[in-house]
Amino acid sequence: MKNQWFIAVKKRGKDIFDFSNMSAIMPPTGRYYADPFLYDHDGKTYVFIEDYDYKKGVISCFELNDDLSYTEPKIVLERNYHISYPFLYKEGNELYMIPETGMNQQMELFKCKEFPNKWEFVKPLFKSLMASDINILENQGLLYLTTTIKPDFDNNCALFIAKDSILNEFEFAGWEYIKDSRPAGNVFIYDGEEIPECKGKLIQPTQNCGERYGYGMKFRELNVTEDQYDNEKIIHEIWPDWTEGIIGTHTFNFNDKFVITDGKRRINE
């Protein structure tokens, strides 16, 4: 038996943390799909994912329709090493991707030349560093890049800061041991009613790897100032219990139409 990740999506309702009645998007035999990120373009919703053949990950993309049907995922970015977690960042009219490229010992920035199929390498954001999944938050002219770093990808939370643009140099601002701090999706402003004390606040999803890698997710209240980046307060958790047979769930994103996640199961292949 081996692990297989798959994508799950539903229409967005009042409670973004309600994972009931998810619709599964299953990978073909010999592959898995994980790390879904939503992006709206010309009135359509696209999903970027890690597409893994159990040897090397690539980034694939598909169009998600209002009725939850979808087009066949197609590879849009491939390197000669493993890549995953296709974090997207829009700056002005340009769209960038910062996938996880830790196997190449650096953080790498890509720019979209023709949506969604053509991406070009721009530069390394930081060299000689093995980092995991990456998120960027812009706040008052500063770009805060968070990730986790070797040797403990689950808990070694590192912060990098750049001024004004993703094309500028990022400086290492330090790291701290924060349990289960590996990013698990876009930072967002909470607008729900279920946790009233968090309404209007920044929330950062992170992975809960306490029992095993990718076991669940923690949602952290995020406070950012020029000299502070505090994400230690946990306001909600999601466990691998929203559908039968899963043993993990580790990415969360949403837009105006959809909530999307991933799940891990054991299969015989």
C-alpha cells in the first residue's frame, strides 16, 4: 500500500471551514494531486496543483467550472528536480509563482509569460537554503515571506523581508521554532461569523504534522507590524475526518466561489 493525495472542492458557503460534502478530484493511477491554489482569470477559475508521479513533482493546472466539473490537468511548469506548492503572487499586471524548490537548494521565482501554460525562471529569491512551502504577504510596502527550513520543515519557521516588490532582494529576518508552522495555503482576512473575535483579522493556515506529515491544519491569527510577525495564536483546526478513509489534509484555499483542499488516503497499487 502507498499514500495518494487527491483534491477536494465545494461551492463556498457561509462557513469556509465547513468541509462536508466535498467533491473529489482523483488523480489517475500512478500519480497524486496535492497543494491546490485557486486563481481567477478572465472570469474563469483555474486550479494550480502539485502533480506527482512518485518520482518527481511538477505543477499542473486545470479549469474549474461552476458545476464543479473540470478540465484535464495539464503540466504548466516542470524542472529537472521536484517542485510543488504553486504559490501565486500578483504584482501590478504581472503574475508570479514561487513553488517549493527546496530540492534545488534555493527559493525560485517564476513569471507568467502566457497564462496559464508558459512560465519563465526569473531569479532565485534566496540561495543555498533548503526551504519548504512558501507564502508572501504584502503589508505597508513590505513583503513578508514565510517558510520553514531545514532540518525541521514542520517547525522551523523562517521569515524573509523585501521592500516594495517581489523583484527586490529578500533579507533573512531570522527563524523561530514554532510547532506546526509549515504554510498550508494563502493568508486571508477572516469574514465569517463562526469565530466572531477573529472577524477582520489576518489568518494564516499551517500544517499540523504532530501525528504524521500532512495530518491536518491549524489556522493562526496573524499580527504583522514593521518589527513584528506573530503567528502563534491558533484559532481553528481541521482534522482528517471530513470524509471517510483519509489520513491527512494539508492545504486550504478559497475564492468567492469555491473552497478547495486536499486529502490523503492509503491505496493498493
